[in-house]
Amino acid sequence: MELITNDRLKIAFKILRACLFIGLIGCALVAVGILGVLSYAKTQGAPPLAVPLSTLFYAEDGTLIGEERHQGETRYWVSLDDMSEAIIEATVSIEDRNFFDHHGFDYKRIGGAVIADIKAMAKVQGASTITQQYARNLFLEHEKTWNRKLTEALYTIRLEVSYSKKEILEGYLNTIYYGHGVYGVEAAANYYFGKKASELSLAEASMLAGIPKGPTHYSPYVNEEKAKQRQNVVLYSMIEKGVISKKAAEQVLAEELIFTGNKMVGHEDIAPYFQDVVKKELQTKLKLDQKTIETGGLRVYTTLDPKIQKIAEEKAVNIIEEDSEIQLGFVAMDPKNGEVRALIGGRDFEESPFNRATQAKRQPGSTFKPFLYYAALEKGYTPSTQIRSELTTFSYDNDRSKYTPRNYKNYYANDSITLAQAIALSDNVYAVKTHLFLGDGELVDTAKNLGVSSNLKDVPSLALGTSGVSVLEMVNAYATIDNGGDLHKPIFITRVENYKGEVIYENSPEPKKVLDEDLAFVTTQLMTGMFDEKLNDYTAVTGTTISDKLTRFYAGKSGSTDTDSWMIGYSPQLAAGIWTGYDKNEPMTIVKEKQYAKNIWSGFMEEAHQDIAPTPFKPTEGVVGVYVNPDTGLLPTKDCPVSRLTYYKAGTEPTEYCSKNVDDVKKEIPKNDKAKEKKGFFKRMFDWF
């Protein structure tokens, strides 16, 4: 009997020892497996936390003007600090109450879910943690297979090993689906309540937190009753977690929520032509590919001024008749830094995305003359330089070619006129003579120095703007004269941030001095002449039709060809220019259409300056102002009593007095071109001088 007992004890001991040995091997294998999985997670590195995100475009005042969506989906990324505490607590309470205590898997919850499923003989309870759900949202399809489950587990471990709980929660809240093509809590707050995630109340947060369980069932736009029931579940889970009281939950349930129905924060889809330029700049200047622009979740801060853009668009719509086929290109720019404040590339972006402000090359006509006359000032001209205006045929190219420029309506002074009159009256003969006097390359070089990059054909007619250029080039060149000769490249983007808020690009202005500031000011003062009726001679100044509408100091130049109409000008604060014409270079024969450019420009400039006190152009230290007779460019006398304040580079001002009676030899102004008797602001202003 004792022998049998000993044998049994020995057998039992062997079994126990075997079990212990197997257990140790099993533990070792488990430990090796765990270490292997952890090592695998480490060697695989940190998985990216971002999914395709909408790129947002902001105006210079910070308002949203548009977005680039991925496959029609709205996805924004905001930091956890920019989310209300209510949405964070509501989401954690309903989705993963022990999120901050586990390492990716909630084993207690898994066990409870298994028991519940066994009792119900069906899948009735989920046990996925926030980390598991995030792994699924980032990397996996939602098919229910063992392979997917295993891959999800591996991604979950990689996330937990590589990132903090705060980073995982932030990523999760930025990627979960809230229905209706909306991903992430910021987009959801926008879509459902028209506000930011940081502004969500407890009532709004508890409603949103319940939607991801089943967006097709719990969206208040689909079934508000079910959404309310789900909100109740969320609030109860928050009570159980101890983050709110029962009384607070009751107050929330009694609160009536107001849903906005996709009313986005800010103003969407403003200035589509401007935004199109910005997207091209992201590619060319920042070297970003199209996928990054579409799905990178970028924050692009632009130079657009929504108020100025709206004024420009309204003027174009109100002045150009609806049934007209006339198109336009418009640019407004801050001359101090080159930042583009408004841009219109056509009358309908959806109908024609071709940008007539940046892509079209049209003949600028006489708007090219300020470049010519600046070059002439460098070569010794002054505002008083006289040249005879009469019908003239010029020979060039070693007498192999001839060119006969003609003035508007074939009017000529048949006498000498000053440079100040030539630019104000837009005399073409004076311009061509000056161009030929300057010699080969001078006008082209000046235009290039001013930032005109289009190909320019150096022929006599270039003085009259016969080479195609863009509106943006021309406005930028005028802005350079306005600011005293500092050339800025046109700026559309000031800063770009990635989805984390990290700055990946910031504009650093690098202006280049290209003009003599004194001569630039003299040129500006010459360009005020188009509005000054004291410069009327054989015809009226070209700004006569709009001068009575202007209430402040402007410099400008109009231009026209058979197929193009231009008006470009500036104040000390803003430069703007517009081209109007037909896309197919058809002649402009309707008188009203020929006036669109001037009328839009004058209306825009006046309204854009409403909140700015009238400021004159400030003379530079190297110029002197002298009262001269406008017809002779000489100092006035009793025989030449009419005078106008004119600026010269110091040392070039006239010292000779006018000795003839101008009134006796004054050319008669043709009836159709007589200046209006009504005195506008510019007429009154120049009378003061």
C-alpha cells in the first residue's frame, strides 16, 4: 500500500514538473513573442498619424476663403488644445473610458464583450479601444477578417509604442467619421453647428460624440430622435465616468440644439481666379505636388483682401452689361510690398477658368508710355521738354521699313507740346519720336527693370504698347513707380503651415531698387496730368470722362487699341489696373464698351479708399516743385498767366520765363473733345496750384 502511494506521488511530481517546465517554456515563448512584437513595432517605426486632409485658404484678415477637398470629403486637423474639453471628455467616455490606463487593448472590456456575445449568441458588444479604432481608420479597410484583426493589432501596438496618449487621441478626433462626407471634430463642428471645435458646448459635444457609432443612424440630419437617444447614452457614460453630474446631463437634454446645415465658418469660394493662382504658386514656388496640395491639410495664408475683392467684383458686374461678351482682367496691389489684394481673371470662373489677369497677353496701348517717359527723364528729358506733334512717317531698320503713328481721331497739335502735355493727351507722335531718340533697347530695358517679363519687340510702335503683356505685369510695374522704384515680385502667399501648424513657408520680401526715386516721383506727377484740364491743348486730357468722379489724388494712364481697353493707376496706398476686351481679339466698336475699363477703375478706386484719408503723393528730397505755364513748360508771366505746379529733378527745373501770349496762339479744342465745364475734384485740386 505504501509502495503504491509512493509511486503515485512520483508520478504526480513528474506531471507537476512537466507542467511547470511546459509552463516556463510557454511563458518564455510568450515573452519572446511579446518582445518580438515590440521589436517589430520598433523596427517598423512610427506610423504616420495623418490621413488625407482638406487644404484651407485664408484671406489676409484670417477669414476662410476656400478649401481643396479630397474626393469631396471635408477633413480638417486641429490640435487637442483647440478642441473644447467637452468634446474630448464626451468622446473618451463613450468610446474608451479606460483610454489613459491601458496600452492599446482593454482586456477587461474584451472579456466582458466576449461573455456578452456568448450569452446573446451574437455580436452585441464592441471592445475596440480608441487606439484600435484609430489604427483601423488610418491604415485598414473595415472588412471583418482574421487577417485584418491581426494587422489592426500590430498597428495598434506600433501606435502605442511610438506616440503619447495625447497624440493618439488628437489623431483619432481628427479622423473619425461624422457622416455626410465630414471627417474630424473640427469639420463636424463646422458642418453641424457652424462653429469651431474649440467653441462646442457640452450639449453640442455630447451630440457629436454619439454620431461615429453609426453616422447613417445617429446623424441629427438623418434621424433627430435617434440622435437624441444616442446623446442620452453619451451623457450617461459621462456621469458614470464622473466628469459631469446628473443635473448637468438633465439640463443638456432639455437644451434645444440649432443645426446650421453645412454653414462653414468664414467665407468659402471667394475669388476663384485668385485661389487658382495661389495653387499654382504652391506648385512653382514651394515645389509641392498636386497630391500634397489636395490632401496635405495645409493652411495657406494669402494676401487677398475680401473687402477690396468684393468691391472689384461688384463694379465689374454692375458696369459691364450682362449680355455683353466683353471679358476683363483686374489686379489690385499694395505698392509698398507687392501683395496682391484683389484679382479677377474673367466674368465666370466656372464657364472659363482661363485667367485674363495673369495668363492673357494683350497689347497695353498707351499704358506703356510711363515706362518710355521714365527712360526719357533718365536721358535728360524734363516735364517741359518740347517736341512737335504732327503727322509724321518714320523710317527704321536702315530705311527698309516705314511707320506712321496716328493720334486719336487724327488730331495733332501741329506745334510743339511739352512732355507733361504729351502724356496727359496721350500724343502718339511725341511718344514715337522719344522712343527713337532713346535708341535701341532703352525702352525694353526699362520695362524689364520694372518687372515686365513678356517678350517685347523693339520696334518704333513699342512706344504705343504693341507687344502683349499681362495685367499683373503692368500693375506690378506701376506699383514700382508708385513706391519710388522698389521692385517687389507680386505676392499671393504670406505663409503656409502643415496640418500640425508648423510653418513650412513664410514669405520674405526682397525688394530690388530699379528706379531713381526722384525720377520715379516726377513720373508719378506726370501721370496725374491725365486728370488735369489745365493740360488740355489740341484735344482734352484722357481722364476727362472720369475726373469729375474722383475725390482724391491719383496717378494713372489709360490705353486702347482696336481690340483692347486699359486703365491703370494708383494712389499712395493702392495700385490697380484693368483690361477689357473680347477673348478672340474682336474689334471694340461700341462706345460704351470702350469706357468700361475707366469706369470700373474709377468706381473701384473711390470705394476702395472710402476709409482712407486723402493723401497726396509725397515729393522726394531730390525734386523741386515749380509753377510753370502748361503750354510752354516755362515760368508764367502776365503774357502766360496760366500756371500749374510741376515737379522736376533738382537742377533741371526751368528758369526761363514765357514771353508769348498763349491765349493768342492757343489751339482750338475740337467740339467732341472739349473738356466738361463741370469742375471735378482734380480740376478744383489743380486750380489750387
